[in-house]
Amino acid sequence: MVTSTLSERHAHKLSAAAAYGQAPGAAGGLTETDHPGGSGGLDLSPTILQSWQRCLAQPDLDPLRPREVQVLDSGLLRERAEPLAALVRLAESELRILLESFAGSGYAVILTDAEGVILRHLSDRALERELRAVGLWTGADWGEARFGTNGIGTCIVEGQPVTVHREDHFLRQNIDLTCSAAPIRDPDGRLLGVLDASCCAAEDSRSGQALARALVCKSASILENQHFLRQYRDRRVLRLHDRPEGIGLAQECLIALGEDNQVLAVNGAAPGLLGVGDRAALRGRALAELLSGDLEPLLLGMPSKGGTIRELHDQARGRRLFGFVYQYRKPQRRADPRVPAAVAATTIGPNPCRADLCTLETLAGSDPGMQQAAARARRVMNKRIPILLHGETGTGKELFSQALHRASERRDRPFVALNCAAIPEALIESELFGYQHGAFTGASREGRRGKIVEASGGTLFLDEIGDMPPAMQSRLLRVLETQEVIPLGAERPVQVEINILAASHRDLAQLVVNGGFREDLYYRLNGITLHLTPLRLRGDLEELVLRVLEAQNDTGAELRVTPAAMAALLAFEWPGNIRQLRNVIRTAVALCEQGIIEVDHLNLPRLPRTAAPAPAVIADPQALPAGAEGPLKAAEIQLIRDCLDRHGWNISRTAETLNMSRNTLYRKIRRYGIAPS
């Protein structure tokens, strides 16, 4: 079966898997001491060996014969994705966060359904051709029965996180891939889908994939919790952890409660925290059987997102736990006679899992530019003036728009977001304007409300508006002028009340000049432009670093950042802005030891830029003039470096010695590229 066309190691592993499939007692399952890694020098885990045995039993799976990737057509893919539309929407933000965690390392992040069909994938544009060539593309089927041992398919069969590294793949055509995948389950424990991070040319060893797998597992847990809260948004949910600061993080326990305080459902973390076997053992039980302590005020009090955290006790083991009751407050919608009842049946509100951070004050911090943007937003937000947000990728344009919606008079009406750059051009028309039954092949029987109708009376947020196709720009302009929309396949218009928030990282005025954006639509959207300050120019950067560290700290211990690490964070240019900062801190928390974050724990890549960075066109008011003498600059750098070294990179003492403010010292460190010796 195995020939010299396979690599020697891959052939050896295939032979070992075949032998173990025939070994006495193999039916009882392999253990860590059974597989060849313990004696024969091979590093296959029992999970991979068992997967290979399943593949060897498939008559149409030949490790030598290339298999063509099966990709579903758009109609079938849309039909398959329809039941998971809510999960895909929830996953969008977490997928982007996860991708930022792998920035510059060649990974794509992937969401599949429970059978291994890719519903959504994100990657750097430079990798798209390579990913398409190996089949990591939306609509591709990566079930184990079709594509052999792989991260997605094997995770589905095993029902647990897996890493499939290079030659662990059964098919020879996949041995350049490295995949780490984790399951996503619904509140009943049924598999919803798989979250996966895959790389076409990972150079690390298998042990080096531990961080990738940890990041994927954490993101999968966050998605499960978000899905749980959405499923039970009409119920009270008790949020528990054995540390008060752990509530709201990926490892928190969620318990949905019925009217009589009986357990309706729990998330995956609950059985472990409460010391029971599985979720089924908790469902239907009275909460008082599981927990003791100050339950009555906890359950009778007004549930809210900021409820008081109370101390409780685990009845089985007597451990201290902490929790509060959360309930998503549904928008109080007024009847709108202009919108047909069939259309007004459901709405999409602001994401309750992110809303805690969504206040203008929190997002503005103490940065003067952001504070000015927040103040100007407050003055126009209730006057039906279109607002255009401009800022680099990762500056928080969607969060700012959510905060603005929550502060407005429309806070009880729907907030609906559409990323114009993330939806294929062929689908954006149906997403934005909706369609009726039979409008096109593969259309849902019930039709679909478009984003414009969903947002009627509330706020429609159009992110990356500069990437909207020209034909859609014309239709959107007509909707804004007439306040009515005609869904695909419909004959009669639907009256709507539209309040637009648009955002772009591109210069729309320049796009107008170049003919890439309609001038009349630009003026219609640009009632006022608010500029969001990029992270490298914010005056409260250190404050933001500490705030993000507090939010990402899931260790239960106090964390400290060394002066050298803080200096490196403040000196970095942050091309990915706040999103990148969050992921760098997230990784540093995972890597640090003894509660101390060192420079080595910071993933701060120095990536080549294809275009001139923003600092090149924004003048630094304290920068030395172009004709300044070299010795003067060198002397200042040496003075600052000597003083920093003398004070052990204590910024406060150094600034005091040099008779300058901490912010001025940080700016000079960043401008001169001063690093610890």
C-alpha cells in the first residue's frame, strides 16, 4: 500500500496505524502507552492513530491518490448556512480577533458546520490563492470521511479539540498543513460547528502548536457562551465562577433559570465547576440543590448586566463561588404602522456580550481627540444627521457606533450592522434590501428581511462603506432619499425610517475623485465626519494598555508589566490598533510566568508595509527639525538611555530626573526607538 512516493516518516506512520488496527486488543482503544510514540520513536497520539484506522477502513480513501475538494454551490451553501446564521453573525467579531492573534504567521481562521463544511473563513489577502489551492475555502467539505485525518473532520468525530500537524494528515496532499480545531456546542451539548486555525506551511514542531490550540479553544468557548446568552436572552442567566474577576471570561459558568429557579440549561463549563458528570445531570434541578448562600436577594433582585456579584457556595463540595443574575433587556418596540407585521416580527439588538464596554465615555478614555469625537457625536445623534466614522482598521468603529446608538433616543430600537467588505458582491443586495420567496434560485421559502428593514426606526451601521459595489451605492442613495425599500422579487415598496451610521478606513473623498464612490451618496452620508484616533497617537495609551490587561487577565492573579515591556508596548506603532493590542495582551497573559509580563512575552511583529504608514504624513510636534545636528540627537538619546538604565527603566523616576512628563518621555522613547540594553 505504501510506496516510496510518500515521505519515509509518513509511510512509517501509515504502516504503524495499519498494524495497530490489527493488533490484539485494538478494539478496546489505544492509550498513550500503546501508540508507537512510546517505543518506536513516532510522535502520533492515540487520537491520530484512531483516526488513521478509520481512514484505512474507508475503501475510497487512498493516501497516495489526490482528492478533489468538494465545494458546495452558492445555493446549497446558503441553505446549509441558514440555520446557523445567528452563530455566523456572532462569530464574525471573534474570528477577526483570533486572526489578529495569528497576525503575520500565515494562519487562516475557519468556522464550519457540524459536518465540516466551511461557512466562513478569514485570512490575509496574500494567502488567499494558497488557501484556495489546498481547499480551505468557504463551501469546502472537510469531513474526515471525505478528506481523511484533518483538524476539522477529526475534531468532529472525536468531539474534542485536536491538533493535526503536517504528517499527521492521512492524505499525502495535506501534509504541509497544520490545523488546530475546537468544537462549538449548543446549550444541550450538541455539536454546532468547529472553529479552526490552519496554516499551509507551519515550521514549528507539534509541541509548538500548543499556543495556537489554546487560542482556538478560548475563542470557541467565548462563541459558545455568546450563543448560549443569545439562545436564552428571554431568561435569567446565572453567571458563576470561582473567582469574581472570572465572570465574563471564557471559563465562566452559565445557568439558564426557569420561573421556579429550576435549571433549564447550562454551558460546557458548568459540570466541571459544580462537580457533576455532565449537563444532563444538572437540567431540571432546583438551583437551591446546587448552591447555597445569599440566593434570595440574588434571584429576586433586578437582573441587569451590571448586577451585584454575590458570594455563594457549592452544595456538593462547599467551595466558594461568585455570581450574579444577568438578563438581556429586550428593546421596547413601538408599533410602526408603516412596516408590515410580517416584516416587523423580529429584530436584532446590540450584542449583549459586548455592550458592557459600549459607552462613549469608556471608548473615548482621556484622549482629547476621542473625547472631542464623543462630544460632537452626542450633539448630533438625535437630530437625524448622518454620521460618517473615519478611522484605521481596528480603531473600534463598530464599538463606537454601538455606543452612540445606546446613548441615543433610539436605544430601545434595533441596531443592525453590515460589513460591506465582508459579504460577496453577489449577496450584498439580498442582505441589504431583502428578498421575497422565489426571487432567485436557492432563495429561502419564507424570504428574508433585509438589513434596512430590520433597522427601521433604529440604527443601520454600514461598515467599510467604501467597498460597497457601485450598483448598490445607487440603490442605497434612492432608499435614503425616498425612505422606502423594494425587496428583490417584490412589487410594492416598504416604508422605512432610516438612521445611517457609516464607517470606512479609506479616504472616501479621494475615492470620489478617483471615481470609486458616488459623489451624491458621499454628501448624503457625510452629515458630519468623526475621526477616531489611531492607537499610536492616543494620549492615553498607557491607560488603555492597563485597561486591556485587566479585561484579558483570566489567571485569577495580579499581573505586572515590567518597565521594559511597557516601554515596548508604548513604542510600538500598532498598525492593527486596539484590536491588535487586545490580542498582544491576550497572548502575553497566556505566556507569562509568575504574574510578570516581560518583553519576550509580547508578540510585536515588525512587518513590512506596502504603503507609507500614517506617522509619515502626520507631523510629530516635538520631532527634531530635518536639519538638526546629528550629535545633538545622539546626545539626547544617550542621555535618556543612560538615565533609564540607571533607574532600571522606571519611567516615573526617569521622567522626574530628566525634568519631563511621563508622556513626553514615552514619546521620545518611541520616536528614537530606544530599547532596553
